[in-house]
Amino acid sequence: MTNTAIPPDRDPTANPPKDEPTVCLRCGEPGPVGDDGFCDKCEKALEQACL
């Protein structure tokens, strides 16, 4: 076997995946979202709607 370098486009350690910006699934605002994909404001609004 020969020691050939792995091309950068095939080596996952050479180009780590970039984190995509998170957006709320309900309002579309960029920012932190919970596990369900909603921002805090929309998550609280959905909880209130279910009461």
C-alpha cells in the first residue's frame, strides 16, 4: 500500500461541517431554538395556546 494523502474534499477532518444558523420553525427568527425547533417566545405562545 502506498501512503497517499486523502483529498480535502473526501477527508471529513479537513473540512469540519459548519453549523447552520438556527431559525425558529414558527416565526423564522434567527437565534437559539429548543429541541423542538422553536424560540423561547414561540414555545411559550404554543404552551399558552394548548391551555
